[in-house]
Amino acid sequence: MSSQQPRAATITDVAALAGVSIATVSKALNGRAQVREETRQRVLRAAEKLAFQPNALARGLISGQTRTVGLLTSDSVGRFGIPVLLGAEDAFGAGEMSVLLCDARGDAIREQHHLRTLLARRVDGLIVVGQSTDPRPSISRDLPLPVVYAYAPSEDPRDVSFVPDDVEGARAAVRHMLTIGRRRIAHITGPTHYQAARDRAEGVLSALEEAGLSLSCGQVLSGEWSQRWGRQAAEIALRTDPELDAVVCGSDQIAAGFVEAARERGRRVPDDVAVVGYDNWEVLATETRPPLTTIDMNLESLGRTAAQHLFAAIDGRATPGVHRMPCRLIIRGSTAPSGD
Amino acid sequence: MSSQQPRAATITDVAALAGVSIATVSKALNGRAQVREETRQRVLRAAEKLAFQPNALARGLISGQTRTVGLLTSDSVGRFGIPVLLGAEDAFGAGEMSVLLCDARGDAIREQHHLRTLLARRVDGLIVVGQSTDPRPSISRDLPLPVVYAYAPSEDPRDVSFVPDDVEGARAAVRHMLTIGRRRIAHITGPTHYQAARDRAEGVLSALEEAGLSLSCGQVLSGEWSQRWGRQAAEIALRTDPELDAVVCGSDQIAAGFVEAARERGRRVPDDVAVVGYDNWEVLATETRPPLTTIDMNLESLGRTAAQHLFAAIDGRATPGVHRMPCRLIIRGSTAPSGD
């Protein structure tokens, strides 16, 4: 725009020019039958003269629906929340809904402030996007609108939540290792105070048990969600079980650290030790040598599903509970036969 | 929320119960003087009876301002756009504005669709967040509202754009190398069809020229924005100029690849070769061995500044042109003296 711009005409301007009430303008522009044809023409001429655009606000006032949904996030880093958010935005965009974005940055008071703003804006519904898969307090009680939780589930089972199925994701990683003939499988992951670390460990252990195998190294190796921990854990694991032939990692960062340290210790990946990561964080997973086989949580798809469910909830067809969405295995060089 | 929820009362309901027009309800609730006290009391009683909440929509209709701004992004990967977006959201949140988020995903038709939606919603202003620093077509012509461009500048100099000062950022990297006594400085960067690659190369060359030095390896080494290219370029650079003592990289990914390959070739970082990255992508920059000295583009601050400028523009105080925002040098182990 240039330095000055025309003020957009409001419905009040149209009403004044046409000499009718705001309600009459709204009805006329929305094609309601209660307005006489002569009045409707006068309103239309006034609207045209003022270059008045069909106004979502006015339609919202009349219908009681704003066709706007709130997206409440708490993920200033954004690695997990952002794909969920984009998936939701995608679904809403297609449905001609608009998305009001609020980022609480993990702060409860800020979240309350944003919530009040969204309520004052009369959003038709709300998606709460978490920063981890740890259950979070419900905000749905006493709210006069439907709420869907994505990535972080609500603690209240009467709410609707969509989360990745991390137990099944980790099981798929182990089954893949079994398929390529590995038997001594270790698990290196993040801090156990994360639900994600606990779920993935549960998946690894249950899949091993089904195969009649026990975990290599005698225990889950829990540390940080970092490359540094992946390198340290590689030392520990390769010393504890020199016959180790596979590692399922709780994140791609851990896997990248493991692969790097294993190579420096002269272990070939995947020939000596096969490695599976978690997250399919492509910018990292495709850059390691070899690139990482990993579990993709389909976060954009999860966000889209949550948004579609919010439409259903707005129509009164909510399905309470925690919905676990499937993950998928992405096979790359860290487990694929080298071909020679 | 549980399975059913009460429909929120609309201004129409209040008007019907109080027996007045919608405009009168709005005026009464906004404390305008044109409403008789008796009428105002009747409206307030009706609003209270229906648990009608102060409604941002109704206020918007009356005032002509919606206190909503549109954020139009085109960054589905999100690494650069997201911090800008979060900074903007932060500034708007503090100012009690709400943010309508639209992600065009690099698609011009989708962008037009979103733009129409935002106009119909009568946003008070618009921030366009780009996915690279390459200039992008202006959307401001003929729009009846102020627009501010962030990260990707508008091609039209009459628009207001905020971009990182990449020339100066790269100059700061070179000056840092000179300060720690390095003289044979190479530059490894991304594809030259990116404005960012050209700006950073310009900064490197001008700072070297000022110091009376020429570029090591005889030319800028341009390739991909990837770790892989960083590794390949390390081989090329160390072969072309074995006396090389410093490398300024166009991204942290390139720097991470360089550091890794240099170590494998027995070069100590920083003792033999000092390395500076670009982006301060912390999750990568702090995980390399040693961690990367790098240039931070202050993207959240850039987003916040863009948002604050949009407030000024809404008040008719726009400052057209491309505003280059300062970057800052973050010093870590890849250039710091090792201490022994």
C-alpha cells in the first residue's frame, strides 16, 4: 500500500447512506426474505457506491457463526507443533474457515488471556496444539464451544484428543529390525519423564517380548533428546553388548549421534549395527551417513484430522476420547542392505 | 466440552429480547451517548439474561476496526518463517490484536484465495512472511489496508519490508576471523540464485577487500544448503588451499558438514581451521563438535518489529522501503581459542 489508503466502508456507512438500520443492511445483503425488494435495491446501490465488500463480520452477527476457529499453541520452538498446526490450517483453509492463531508459549496465564480473546471473538471452535505428547490440563469445562486437542492429549477422557500412536510406532521399528534378521536390539531414548519416551520404550519391549527376545544392554538407555546423548549412549551400548546388531532410537537426533559415534569406532551401519530413528525430521535424517530409517508420526495428517473432527464437533458430532493416529516406517540406508 | 453445548447468544437475540435494533444494542453495550438511559438499561438486562458476552464482532462493525491482523505465510517447512511469525504473534498478542493465520504454501492461487478471505474478514492490516530473502511480488496495490513484508521483501520500493541485513552479517563473520588472527579465509555457501547467498558473499568479499585480503580458493564455493555440500566443499577447499585457516559458511548446515569432514581429515577446529556458520539454528549449531560460532538473524525480533510497524501503518505512519535489521555474532567453540 502507499502512504495513505481509503478507510474501508462499514455496514454503518451503508446503513446511513441507504437510510435504513444496520440489521436491514445485513438482511438485504444476505438475501433474507424479510426485506422489501425496494429497500434491498436501495441497500445494494449504497453498498456498491461505497465499494462495501461482503462482510464476514456482519454475516457472523446474523448467523451466530463466525466461521473462525482458534488455534491455541504453546510451542515456541515449533518442531512438533508447527506441522500439526499447518495440517489444521490446511483443513480449515479448504473448508473456508479462518484460523485465529494464539501462541501461549507454555505459559498458563498467557493461555488464559488468549482464551478470553478467542471467546470474545466468538470462534466456532478451538484446537489446542501441544508441544509434547504429555497429557495437559483440560480447558474445555464450561467453555461454550467445541475443543479438540492435538499432539498433547487432554487429561479429561471426556475431551477429544488426537495423538500419534507411539507404542505402535516403536513396535514397527522393532518388527523391521526382526525382518532384516537382527536379534540383539538396544533402545536408546530421551528422559523417561516424557510420555513419548515411555510409550516408545513400551512398544520396543512388547515387540521384543512377542518375538521371545530380551532387550540388549539389559535396560532402556534413557538420557537427553540430543545428538550428544546418542554419541555417549553409543559408547555405553557398544561396550555393554559388543555383539549388539541393532538400535532403535527414540529420536532422529539420538540416532544421528549414535551413527556418528559408531562409525568412529569402526562399526559399519547398517552391516554391523542397524539403526532406526524416530520423528522423520528430514533435514537431519537425510543428512546422516547413511541416511536414517525412521518413524514418521504423520503430524500434518494428525493436524488435518483434528481440524476435520472439529468441524464434526461444531455440528454436534464429537467422538470423545484419545484417538491414536498411525505412524509409518520410512526405510533408508541405516537399515537397508548395502547391496554389496 | 461435553457432547452438547448451549448456543451462544447473539446480538440479534439481545435486540429481539430488548425490543430494539441491533445498532442500538451495539451502541448501548459500547456506552455510546446516543442511547437513552432507559433503553440502555433494557439492553443491559437483556444481555445479562442471555449471558451475552461483550462481542468483538459487534464492536468491529461499529468502529470499523476489527483489531485483527492477517499473517500470510508461504513457508510449509517453517524454519525461517516460523520465528518471524512467532515474533509477530507476540507483538500482536501484547497489543490485544488477534492474528488470522493463512499459509499459502508457496502457491499463488492459494495466496489469492487467502487474501480474499482476509479482506472479507476486514483485517486491519496484513503481514506477509516469506520463506527466503528473495524479493517477492507486491500484493499491496489496490488493497484498502496496510501491508508489511517480513523476511522476503516486496519488489515494490513503495511497500514496507523488513529483512535481515545479510551483507552486514557476513561482514561481521569475516571481521571476527580477522580479530582472531586468520588471513586465509574461504567462503562456502548455497546456490547463487538465492538472494541470501549473494548478499552473504558480497559481505564476505567487501570485508576481505577492506582488510586488503583476497578470498582463499580464488572463488566463492557455491553448492547446496546442505551438510553434504559442506563435506564435499571441505575436500575441495582443503585441497585447493592447504594453508586455509578460516571458513565463513553460508549456513549452519554447511558449517556442520565442513567441521565433520575437516575433523575426519585430521584438521583441528578451530586451531587449524576456524569455522563460522550462519542462522544460529541452535539444534544443529550447539550439537557439532565443537559447537558453531554463527550469525543469528534475530528473526523473532524482526517479526516483532514488523508487527509494531504494522500498528504504525494502521495509524497512517508507514515508513516505505526495505528496512535491513541487524544480525548478531554468536561465538562458540568453532572459532574460540581452545584454552590450552
